[in-house]
Amino acid sequence: MRFLIAPDKFKGCLNASDAARIMSRGVRDACPGAKIQCVPLADGGDGTAEILCRALGARKKHAVVRNPIGKPISASWGLRGRTAYVDMAGASGLDRVPPSKRNPWKTSSYGTGQLLRAAVEAGARNLVLGVGGSATVDGGLGAMKALGIRFLDQRDREIPDGGAGLLQLKRVDLGRCVWNGKSVTLIILADVANPLLGPNGAAPVFGPQKGTTPAMVRDLSRGFQRLDSVIRRQFGKSIGKIVSGGAAGGIVAGCVGVLGSVSGVNVRVMHGIDFVMDALEVEERMRWADWILTGEGSLDSQTAEGKTVQGVAKMARRFKKPVIAFAGKLDLDERSVKKMGLRAAFNIAPRPCSLEESFRHAAPWLRAAVRDAMRLIHPRVSPAQ
């Protein structure tokens, strides 16, 4: 039997490479003679640049940038030829901010812009940006400030950093953008399909994950409406409903509307999992396999919006390959599992437990869950073997 093992990370406890290795051991426990290929994946969330750099042989580079609350930190990115791979989470991630200081009203994506700027200064002209895991809800204005773009209030003063500044925005000045005329292509990899505005928009869906209060959500929603209005008036673009526009606190919509209006700059938005699977030639490996095993930390309603498991199942459906998924938390009913195209989905925890306990035992529980699932599909293998 031939298995393709293609998981994402189990956030907080296992990176994608570790998860793939542990899953392969679970397969071998039940099927010692199995042929296995492991392809760790990412969907635009934190860790995407690392996966791409490792698989494609990009050179790791470092830069000192601002974290979301303005403190200097070292962040990494990768360079291969004229292409750079950057994770927003490396500079502006939630784990870069102490829990007590997580406040999207003030946190800024400025450091992400510094990484992108450093990549272009190093010779890159194609930038691949994974935007998951951010601590910010500022529409990407902080990142674009780092590139020289000015966001001004009605008195032509620069607006404050963070989501608070959105409500004061009156005008955008592109004149000082350091990328003017440089022929830069920015490919943004999104892991969700949520728009910028509306009940499924950036503020109500992702704000609470980053520390917003209900009142802050309302104000941020109003701020994004203002951003949409300013961009529509100045650049003739409507960003409120574009697919994935709300990802990472609205940075996708902001960059499409503002940065995409800079001379010589091309901004493209892609589903992260589709880009990664294409770059890693997963289709060819999937044709080879009899079974596909995938997984990530949580399978829930967001999974079908562009996460790794959904992307793997979608591709497998084309080749009529069965897919089994494993998760630290399974919050989907049987109907949803089938609708996603999965043959089965398993919660790796053997009993109800706390989050801390699940993190602590993730490796042995994942291995055991895969082993037990393999005995279901290969019943001739007895536990003694």
C-alpha cells in the first residue's frame, strides 16, 4: 500500500514536518511494508514561508524589524533567485505579543512591511507573503507605512498606528512609496475566504481572536468601511467584498486597494494551499498514492474556507483518492466531513482533556490514532504485528 502523508502543523505543539514524521510512524506500526511519501504542507498561515524555503532550497535571511507593539525583534525570510518567501507571523504574529498587550486597536503590521522592503532591497522582485497568524487588524496600513506610503487625516497628518487610525483616514499619499516603478509582484497567500466587510468580515471574525472587545469590533468595522470608501474615491477600487480580503486583519484588501495602485506594483491574491501544493508538486505524488493522510490542529467550520485539509481533499477528489484526516480538535459532524470529501476524520485525543494536556501528548496520540485508523483500512494486520 502506498501512502501520501501531507499534514499542516498542529498549532502550538507540532510543526508540519514533525506531524508528517509521526504519522508515518503510525502507518508503519500497522503496515510495516507500506510505501510512504511525506510532504509537509501549509496554507498561507504561519509556517508557510518555512515550508516553501525548506522544500525549494531558499536561503534563510534575517532582518531586525518592529513587532506589533513597536519593539525591535529579529525575523527571518527566504530568498531563492528573485523570489522571496515571507511569513507575516514572523514579524507581526500573535505570538510576538505578550497576551496582556494584545490590542488590535494599537498593534501594527509595520514589521511585515519592513521584511518585504528588505527582500526587495536584497534583489527580490517576486514576493510570496503568507498572512496567517497575525496579531493585527489594521488593514495592512502599518506594513504599507514601512514602504513609504502615507495615510493622512483631514489635516494632512499621519494617522496613528493600529486599527485606531482607520477611523481618522481621509487620504492616501503614494508619492513616497519606495517601490514606485520597480516592477514588484506581491503574491499574498490567504488561508481563509472571508471578505473585509460584513458579518463574516475581518473585524467580527478575526478581531476577537486577537484581543478585541465588542465595542472595538464595531469601531474597526466602521474603520474598514472608511478605508473602502477612501480607496474607492481615490483609486476607483472597491475592496469590501473581495474574496479573502479580510484575511490577517484586512491586510489582503488593503494591499489590493492601495499597494496595487502604486506604479509598477502588481498584487495578486491566491489560496495559500493551492500555491503550496503546486510549488511542492503534490499532484504527481497524489497520483502515485493509494491513500492520502492529512491533518491539522483543528477541523472546524473554518477548515472549508481554504485550509490545508480542504485543499488536500479537493485535489484528491479529482483523482478519486480516499483521504483520512486527523485533528487535535474535531468540530465537524459526519455530514460536514463527507461534504468536504474526506473518507473519515479522527480526533487524536483518546479521551476528553484540557488544551494543555492535548499539547503535551500530541505526538504519541497522533501516532496511535494513525496506527488505529490504518488497522481499520488494513484489517489483515493484527495488533501483534
